[in-house]
Amino acid sequence: MKSILSPFIALYAAAFALMAGMGLLGSFLGVRLTMDGFSVEIIGRVMTSYYLGLLAGTFFCSRLIQGVGHIRSFTAFAALTTCVVMVHALYVSPLTWALLRFLTGVSAIGLYTVIESWLCECSAPKVRGRVFAIYMVVSYLGQGFGQQLLNVGAPEGQTLFILSALCICICIVPVATTHSIHPNPAEIVSFNFKAIFLKSPVGVSGCLVAGLITSSFYAMGPVFCRQFDMSLFELSWFMTAAILGGLLLQWPIGAISDRFDRSLVLLVLGAVICLATPCVLIVAKSKMELLPYAMVVYGGLIFSIYPVAVARAQDLFETDEMVLVSSALLFAYGVGSSIGPMVSSMAMAKSPFGLFLFFMAVSAMYALVTFGLRKHEIIEIIPVEEQGDFVFMHKTSVVALNQELPEDVTT
């Protein structure tokens, strides 16, 4: 284990600090906008801007990394993100914050690209799965820590902006001082999205659904809590519980997907999320204090769609096609992430439980689509013994569309 961890200690430390700062910022902005009296539709549009920035950033971040290298690129992106976070504190305006969220997304995708492509290229094939698994765990822990930082300062002040900026700024230090070998940038490639979708509609649509649900949860989850007058302490534990659920349940669900056809596992996941949603709503209506416990299970379910969908899609392609497939899958995830907060905010404007009703509708639709594809044999059923191994993956960050994932990570 030491031999696996030691070459990447700096990157793991940077990832923890980065995810803590980004997790705190995302939740805090939703809380602050709610407290200032803005409607859920406006909040949804502001939060959607971040995911639009992620998509936009993918078109030039890889080129910048190729031009100046990983360490310099990471420093530049982190400095830009820190500055943008600090500017939030100067003026509270939905239009201004929407622009700032867009810029945050552009710089964030560059940070994710540097870290994940660095891990990908500098780890030996036989340990890449474990290297990435540790990275996922560190990222989840960073996200959970960031939610707890909500309790440190009053939301009306500037303390939480400063804390978020500090976390993001600190992530520069381990990367800038590391002695690790500078990795070679990955080659930029294009992809035929239509062809990949037609070959693996369940996998690609699963990534789209994952983007719809997870982005809505991160963007509008804090708003949901504020609609029910939760304190910052209660809100932080609501978010933390779901994130920890994703940490705890992804691995057992992944093990199940290794033993059964993954298209069937995705169908069941969609159906279970749909059926579990009313249970969560009952808990929210009757015993709100038990909601964080329910969110451990519910969060584990919704955060497991993406890695299983990725594994399902990759099962259908050859090794030399992995770059193209990864690009298409992440693009689908990014599109879903750009749409989710806006649509879920509209649902929340109609009902205080609109966020979860949105989750139920999306998961039910995905289950029905997958059932129809399987029933009419439009998809290819892969024998279990021919499936690749499931790998623990991050649910929430959209990495660069043009980065190659290692063979034992993407299968």
C-alpha cells in the first residue's frame, strides 16, 4: 500500500483540499441565495452556470496543459478559481454569480483534468485501479469535510467565502512542491457521439441520467433544506450523509455489477431509486431528524449510476476505443449536469418536494427505457465472464472529455 500511496501523496492532498473548497462553495451559494430571497428557478439557473462552464472548459483545458505542462496549468487554474471565489463575496447578484459560477466551472475542469490525467499516466497498469480507488475515497472525504465547514461561519458574512478560497488556494502547495515526474499530456482526440450512443444506449443514457441527478442534488439539495428551515448544522449533515452513502455503497453495488449483466443492474438501480423516493419523502414529512440516515442509502444509490453505466458502455468496445468512449460518456454526463439544476429548480417551484419528485421521474424513465431496450434486444447482453471489472469512480466531478482512462479503470 505504501508503494502505491507515496508517489501520489501530493495529488491526494491537493484533491482533498480542492474538493473540500468546491463542496463548501457549492452548498453555501445555494444557502446564501435562498436566504436573500431569490426564487428556486433563479437559483437553479445560477447553479447550472457551473456545469456549463465545465462543458466549455473541456474545449481548451487540454490544450493549455499540453502547452505549459501539468504543474503550471494546475497552479494557474487554482489561482483563477481562488480569485473567482473571492469575487463572489463582493457583490450578491444572480447575474454576477451566474457568470462567476461559469468561470468556476471552466477553471475546475482544468484542475480535475490535471489531477486525473496525472494519476492515469504515472501509475503502472497493475496498480491503477487501486490508485484511482484511493483518489475517489479522498475526493468523497474532501466533499464531506467541505459540507461540515458550513458550520464554521455565519452564512450572512464572508467567512465561508474565505474558507472556500483558502482550501482551493492551499491545494496549490502540494502540487507545486512535489518531486513527482512530470507526466506527458494525453493526445487530444475527437469522438463520434452518435455511433457510440447507438452501440451502447444504456451506458450513454445512464451517464446522462447520472448527470441530471447528481448535479441537481449538489446544486439544489441545500435549497431543499432551506425550504424546510433546516439549520446549517442540519443541512451540512444532510449533504454529508448522502456523500458518505456514495462512498459506502458504490463498492458493493460495483461488486454486484461484476456478477450480473450490467444493463440489468442499471435497470434495477433506476427502479429501486424510483421506489425508494417515496420512502425518503415519508421520512422528510414525518420525522425530519431521520432524513440524514435515509440519505445514506439514497445517496449511495444515486451516486452509483455513473460508474456502473461507464463500465457497461466500456464492456462493448475494444481497448483502442477507450479514449473515444470515455469522451462520449463524459460529454453525456456533462450535458445532463447542465440541464439538471434548471429543470429540478422548476419542479421545486411547484412543490417543496420537487427535487425528489424529479429524481423519481428521471430514474423511472431510465428504468423503463432500459427495460424496453432489453426486451426488444436492441442492446447487446454481455456474458458476466466477459465483463471487465467494476472500478470505484467519482460521481460528481466531470473530468476532461479528452483524457484517456487506464484500461483497468474504464472497464
